[in-house]
Amino acid sequence: MLFKNAFHLLVDNFSLNFKLLLYKVIVAVITLALSFALLYPTLNMLFTSQPFSDVLDAFSHFFKALASGDTAYLSGFAEELQGKVSVLLDFIREKTPNVVFFCVFFVVI
């Protein structure tokens, strides 16, 4: 009985449901477009930076060493990663206004 009533309401109010669905799609597209336009420069600056790629390279070498059993590399990995992460954090500290704008735009959106 519940399904019959729900289907009946959907068919009877199809124009209202269609308008509501269209409204939600338009709002979602606008939100995604604003998000992309406002957040992309900051994320692109972070993800294309040399310190970030160094950290990713360190992790890729770690997993290769882990799979091959290279204990010499694994024993010094913690110090290497700590140094690369500190360089990445220094890079982020230099770009503090961009990070603040990123957080503000993220909250606003």
C-alpha cells in the first residue's frame, strides 16, 4: 500500500518533482563550478610543487623497497621522510595566505 501511494504521489506531482530535481541539479552544478574555480589554483599549486612530488617519490621508493626487501633503504627511510615532510611544511608555511584563502573558500562553498 505504501508503494502504491508513493507511486501515485510521484505521478500526480511529476511537474513539482521535476522542478525540484532540476533545481537541485542546477545548484549542484553552480556549487561544483564555484568550488573548482576557487579551490583549483591552491590545490594545483600544492600538488604540482617540488616538495610534494619529493614526498610522493619517497613513498613510491618505500613501497618498492618494501616489496623487494631492501632493508638498507628501509632503515634510513624515516629520516629521509622526516626531512622531506619538513621541507613540504616549510613550503606550505611560505604559502600561508593561499592556504587561508583555500580554507575560507572551502567553508563558504
